[in-house]
Amino acid sequence: MVTTNTVSMSVSHTVVCSLKLLLLFMVAFMARQSEGYISCDDVIGSLMPCVDYARYGGTVSEQCCSAVRQLSHMARSTEDRQQVCACGKGYAPLVPGLNFNFINKIPKKCGVHLSLNISPDIDCSKVK
């Protein structure tokens, strides 16, 4: 015979286990966020203000510089920088008229240190 006390203990155990699982997922999510994971949507979305300069040169807009600085700040780990590289490399062929000479001037013009030249044949696995 199941008593009210047994049912209550079973429900309490289920609630506690559910809360522990929820807490575990939250900690895992926050840890992943603190690692600075960057998606291609983040990369492409943030660099859209740079497309005109990357095509035609001229003056780098403050929106472009702000985006490049923010992306540089977000890409703290080697994996993040490799991800940014891979996203940019994959997206670049989809934008007609990009000039890699202009693209490689953007970081310096925005006050961001970048120790590599971006090109269509860059090996993103070598980005440190």
C-alpha cells in the first residue's frame, strides 16, 4: 500500500532531480557563453557595415569600426578567432566585388591589431 508520505517523498525527489538538471543546463549554457562562442550569424551580422568599404575603399565608417572592435573583443580564444576566420572565408565569395586590399586595411584604420592578412585562400586552422 502506498502512503501519502511515500507519494510526497517521490514527488519531492522528482522535483529536486528536475531542479538539479535545470541548474546543470544553466551552468553549462553560462559556461559556453563565457567561453565567447561566436556564431557565423554574429560574425556576418556585425561586419555588414564594412561591406561598402570592403568593395570601394574610401572612409571606414564608425559603424564598421565599432563592429570590428566588438568582434575583436568577443574573439578572445584561438577557437573563436578561427571561427571568425572560417565564417568570413565562407561568406566572402557570396559578396561580389570585395577587395582584399581594402579588407586588410580595416583593422588598422579602426585601431584593431590583426596579425594576419585575410585572403580567399587563408588557412583558418593556422589562425592563433
